[in-house]
Amino acid sequence: MSQHILNTVCRDPPAQIVMGWDRRLQYYFLTVESLDDNADEDDGTSNGFLYSNLDDDAVPAVEEQIAYFETRLTRLGLTVPGTMLENLRVDRIVDRGNSQVVYQPDGTFRNLG
């Protein structure tokens, strides 16, 4: 599976966005994890996750997933660089697996493998 990672801030605490293409299951995924070590179970997160597609029964068909996930991020007050979304689209086209890319807010990125 590919992983596209952006560290950011979500409503003040730091958070990590991970989007990717799951080659085996043939769908995109999105998680937004709070990186606040002081967060407790009453803060509305599920095991530290502010969002996970695994907990979302409304995720549409694969053709609509990126737009849907953009909407979910917007509801959390988050955005991701356009380069991240474009690279994610390419992952599906080439059916990429086993890659990891880290992004900066300005859209620059570094392939980790």
C-alpha cells in the first residue's frame, strides 16, 4: 500500500494525515491521528484517531473517494497539498504499493521508499 503523510495541526493539537492506495483491497484510505500525548478518551477521538475510513460507513465507490476524503478533511479544518492528491491519483493508475511519501504544507515532498 502507498502512504502519503502530512504532519499538521487540527484544532490546535498536532495531527498526522495519512492517505494512500491499498493495492490489495483496491481502494483509497484516510486516517487523521491526533499526536497529542495528553489527549484522553473523552476528546471525541477513537484510539487517538480523529478520522478513519474504517469507521465511516458512508465512504463511496473508489472513483469518488478522494473528493469524499477532501470533504472529510475540510470538516476537520484541514487541507492537504495538491501534490499529495495528485500523487495519490497516480498511485491508483499505476497500482502502486509499498511506498511512503512525506509532504510539507507547501506541497514539496520526499519519497522514503
